[in-house]
Amino acid sequence: MVKNQKSNEAMEFRGRNLDEAIRNAELALKLSRDKISFEVITEKTKLFGFRGKEIVIRAWPKEENETEAVTSFLQRFLSYFPLELNFEIKKRNNFIYLIFSGPDRGLLLRQEGNLLLAIQHILNKISPRKVQVDCDFFRRRKERKLREMAEKVAQKVLETGEEEILDLMNPYERRIIHLVVNEIPGLNTESLGDGFYKKVRIFRVKT
Amino acid sequence: MKDLVELIAKSLVDHPEKVHVSQLEGEQTTILELKVAPEDLGKVIGKQGRTARAIRTILGAAGMKMKRRFNLEIIEKS
């Protein structure tokens, strides 16, 4: 499987015949073939009539169906899930943006959005596109809180000259810390450890 | 709740036909046994168990609303 360099939308798939190439596309794009658009790029037949044959196609999700996997999953999901929730789905440039509302949205936001992020995790396994979920400006509020915390710790490091190590954070949270702190001259950051959750070290550097 | 786990599991795996969920009712706790094909085990557990944890979080929230405990057990189908 080769990523197409011209666009990040379409990818190339190979197979011994068209059916196999489409099957590979189905697996990689997580869509059934009626939801995939494709074009045949090459159909190489080896000289002298040898049986060996390879076909390359370029395939991408059909426009109108990009949000369908998420929508149909969520509709069924919410019919089984005892919480009363509604959702609104929006397509932004490269990802699917999902806003939850409803009487039980408070449960989504408990424990720093634990449930909201759990649903997001599952949706991202299902959707061919990146899914970002939100509810009651959860993202904006969380970002503001992280910014304030980063600024406070950064100030402390600047004053004392001693490094600070923050608690474990996910990549999205760490990104915000890195961005905020690196705007301040004389400070630098690095992520410590490996895995999904890492700590961020904030330390002073000579300017 | 069985339907919910089945829907999630079937959406995640490569062999949805091999997904099987059974529900065992206790006094306060319901045990949900999720069986998947061995090659799909990783899909429902996820890297560092993140997917399994997400499913458990979803069940936890459902349990909070229904005032019941749901335990998820993931089993390899032999």
C-alpha cells in the first residue's frame, strides 16, 4: 500500500486483479465497496503472456458517505445506550466534528470528559476520517484551563530556574502545553516516557 | 446492554460474524462476556487496553444511569 503523494485523500492499492485491489481498499478504508470511489491507474500484464498480472487502483471514500459510518453507528449506539443524548454532525476540512447535547450530557463531561473521550476513541476506530467530539464547549474550556496551568508553571520555572514535571497527559493536552510554553523565551519543553500518556518537562534554557 | 456491547464489538472487528456476547445477571452486577475471534482480540482491547477501557467507560456510564454495575469480560473464542 503506497500513500498517494498528490493528495492525502486517495491512496493506492494493489492486487492481482481488480477485485483483490478493491478488497484491499475496503480493508484499509474501513468502507464497503459501494462507499468507495476508485480509478484504475495501471494494469500491467507481463510480456510473453505470463499469468502474472498486477493492477493498481487509487481509491478514496465517496464524498457523501464520509460521515455515514459515524452517523449510522451513533444512531444505533444511542438507541441501546440508556443516556438521553442527541448529536449534531459537521464536516470540517479534514475531520468530522461531532457535538453532543441532551439531558444526560452532564455524564459525558464527568471526570474530565472521560465518557466523551471514550466515545471519541471508539468512533475513531470506526470512521474513515478523524472524529473530534465536543459538548458544551468542553474543548474550549479544557484548552483554557490547560493554558492557564501551563502559564502558571512556566512562570514558576522562569523565576526559580528549577524544572517542573507535569502529570501524565494525552497528546492533545501535551500539544497545548508545548505551544504555550514555547512561546515564552528562555523556556523549553520535552515529553518524557513512552506510550499514549506522557509527562511534560518544562525547563529553563540560556537565551 | 448486550446489544450495545455487540454493536461496538462488531463495528471494531474484522470478523463480526464471530462476535458473541452473553449476559449473566447477578444481584447488583451484570457480567457481559464478549467473545471474539483470536485475531480480533487486539481490535477490541486496543493499544495498552485503550479500546477495552473505552468500552468499560461506556458501560460504567450506562450503569450509573441504570443504577447497576456492568462488568465486561473479553474472551478469546476457541
